[in-house]
Amino acid sequence: MGNTQLTTKPLAGKVALVTGASRGIGRAIAQRLSEQGAAVVVNYAQNAEKAEALAADLVARGGQAMAIRADMGDLAEISKLFEQVVAHFGRLDILINNAGVLVDGPFEELDAAAYARSFDVNVRGVLFASQEAVRRFGPEGGRIVNLSSVLGNRPAPGSAVYAATKAAVNSLTQSLAAELGARHITVNAVAPGLTDTDMGAATAPAIHQYVIANTALGRLGRPEDIAEVVAFLVSDAGRWITGQPLYADGGLR
């Protein structure tokens, strides 16, 4: 036999919704799932231009994609988002709860509005988006992946609210996995370390240096590193993994 190019797309026929996908890790996940054959819904809250450009690029590369605006801190908008996904693609198989809000700074300077916004998006949004997804998964089940953080297990100074939201995401992941397993639905979390994104760039340079110095692989994470882990979990290769927070942090000590 001559050389054979592998053209298998393991997610062909699947529909994936990626929240907060206009940039950073969400964007990389949307790109990777599209490369794997999934039809991808690019959710965004504010950056319509980047989201529409990403969806157009995925289509130009031979995929199926569309951008839909919804604030994941607003329950009415979450419900409408899922209605639009199924109205357009006819099904839903994969939910990536990536949208998140970062609130950091000294504990004594925190205010109630920032606290409420963080939990509305990072925790309540994850919970009720998962509920909407489960209602629409078919009898064959589905996959949910929640984006957590190493801070959910190892909080750092100045991260009180953000770390607490990610600890809650880890707990939700385990609870939902236990409850939904009988319906062939896996629920996992991916917990990155500091990653080279717009959100990561807002972190002080001294923290970057500290993280790199204490990471076995000697660099910050890249969005593509996280996207590969997510793609594995939603593929058939990840079928026997559920209820797990996977730490994708390059060996952060």
C-alpha cells in the first residue's frame, strides 16, 4: 500500500458550544474542535467582531460554525442561547463552559458587585448552562467540560473570589458527573495554570516569572495546550474519564 493520509475527524457529526470563545483559551478550543470535525457555536458576551471573524474563519477552513451572543451571567440569555443552537444545528453534543470573569486584588478592596458578577458567570453560569445542555443531549449522552484553574485547589494571595469560584466549579464537576453518568454524560474540568492569554497578560510580570520558575516545563501555558486536553476529553478516547479535574499546568509546583 502507498502512503495514506489520515483524514479522520473524530468529532464529525457532533455539535459543540464553546462559551466565551472569542479569544484566548475559548478561541483555541473552538478552533481545535472544528479541526476535529465538530460544528462549533462561538459564544461571546462583548466582542462580536472577534467572534464573528472566528466563526467565518472556521467556515472558510471547511467547518460549520456560527457566533451567538449571550451573557453567561444572565439566565434568560443562557436559555435563549441554547434554543438558538438547536434551532440552527438541530442537536447538541458537547458543552465547553469556558466563559469566566477574573476578579483579583487585595481582599480588603473587594466589593459586593464584583463578588456577585464573578459567581454569576463562573459558577451559576456553569450550572445552568449545563442544565440547558443536558436537556438537549440525545439518548447517546454528551460531554461537558468546565474550565477551572489551579487556583481552585491552590489559592494565591489576591485570588480569594476567583479561587473560590473555581473550587465551586470543581465541586460541581464531580457532583454532576455522579448524577449524570447513568445518562452517558461525562463531566470533567480542565484546570490550567497561568496561560498566555489576555487574562494572563493582566497578571503582574513578577507573578509570570515566579510561575515559570516553578513550572517543570519552564514556560507559561499556551491556549493550544489547553485546547488539546479538552479535545481529548470530548473525543471517544476520553469516554472512561468523568468527574475529574485535570491539571494542565506544565508541572507547576
